[in-house]
Amino acid sequence: MKANTKNKIKHFFFGKKLSEGLIGRLVLYGLLLIIGFVYLLPLIKMFTYSIKDLEDLVNPIVEWIPTKIYLVNYQTSFVVLNYFKTLGVSLLVTLVPALLQTATTSIAGYALAKFKVKFKAVIFLLILLTYLVPSQIYMIPKYVMFHQMGILESVWAIILPAFFGQGLSSAIFILIFYQFFRMQPKVLDESGEIDGANPFQIFFKIGVPLATPAYLTAFLFSFVWYWNETYISSLFLGADLYTLQLKLLNFSSQFNLAQGISQTMLNEAIRYAATILIILPVLIVYIIMQKWFVEGIDRTGVTGE
């Protein structure tokens, strides 16, 4: 009887596995709360500061909870960023390249996975080199080439490389699709061939539907990476093609040039409000596609950077 009670107590606190017992769960949930707090703390701070007025900013007593909600900071940031026009430019050099890059890298990955390709090892080595070699090394030759092609200081300098599979971290997406398509049973392709389907029909009707998680994962990573990119955008886009990130990068000068915000001094709260306006579209996309994104991560084994 005592042994049975002792085993029950031991099972209650420790379980068969460490994660099943009370102590294991407390430790696990405690770690998750700490990690979640570390990630959420900057966002919480940005939001609380973004709704403070100048009096709350200079008041050392007011730290996390402002005395009143002050939304003029968002109104000012909206004007400085020229939000809707700049958002359109940002989506043009983010959404379009992300879609094109996802499509072209999936075709490349499918070809390498399903067909007998000569010198496949060499091709994989070259693909990996495009990812391992720092982009700063070939930016000057690329700049000269784009200038000779007449696409410099236009959105085509961002879109065309993505169309030809040379977008941001395209090598990673090719490897993702290669691994995903290689895991698909060959029996499905053979059954399609028996039914008279050609390689294109097999790709679009069998390969693509089964690889939906990989497509979603590749698109979301590509979208986020293009959205956060400032180096390439500042180098290849013209002065009239400012993205939201470039506006934030030069926020002080943009603030001084903005119209309709007279008698307003630039402060930390306005900067935080502008930052939240910039990350808001990415958060909306992630919230909408969260379910499929998590499934794609689980099935492709990809981690972010």
C-alpha cells in the first residue's frame, strides 16, 4: 500500500517522462513564459511608448502605463512615412519578388529532385555558393550590370533577379523544394504517366498540391526577408522609390521634410509609432497564415534567420 502511494506521488510529480510530471511541466511552462517575455518585451515597450505624449515621456514616474492614450504620434508618423504610397512601393518590391522567387525556386527544386541531371553535385555546389558567398562581394558587378541593362533605380532591379532564381537566399528555397519533392512517392508520378500526363501536368496536378506547406513556408520567409531588406533597396532603388524600411532608416530627415506636422518635435514616441506601423503588415500576414506556416515549418524543417 505504501509502495503504491509512493509510486502515485512519484508519478504525479515526475511522470513517466519528465515533461509529463508536475515539476517537468512547471519547468517547461516557466521556460516558455521567460522566452515569450523576452520576445514580447520590445513590442510591449514600443507600443506603450508610442501612445505616450511628451509629458509622459519626460516624466520618470511613468514607465509602462501612460496616463492617457495619445494617438497623435501615429498620425504624425503616418504623415512622415507617406504611408499608403510608401506601403505600395514596399509591397511592389516585396510581394512580387517573393511570389516570383517561390515559383522559380520550386521549379528548380522539382527538376533536381525528379529528373536525372548531369553534374548534379556541381550544380548543388554552385547553388550553395550563391548563399555562402557574402553578397557584398558581387554587389558592385551587379550594380554595373544593372546600369548597363538600364534597370538601375527601378523596381526591375529587385524583381528580375527573383524571376531568374537569384533573389534573396534563393539557394535555401531550392534546397527546401528539392527535399520536399524528393520525399514524394514516385508511384504518384508513374501513375500520372500511365494516365497520359506529361511532366508539366504531373508537376502542376501532383507535385504542387502535395508541396503546399513548402510553398507557404518559402513564400513567407521570402516575404519577410524582402520586407526587412534595406541594403539592396538603398543600393538599387532610386530616390523616388522609398520603402517603409528606408523611410524609417532616414526618419529624422524625412521628419524635417514632411508637410503638415508644424510645431511638432521629433521624439522617441513618434519613432516607436512609425516602427509599429512598419511591422504591422508583416504581423497581419503572419496572423492570417499562421496555421499553414507552422505546418510548413514542421514538415520542411526550416528555421528563420
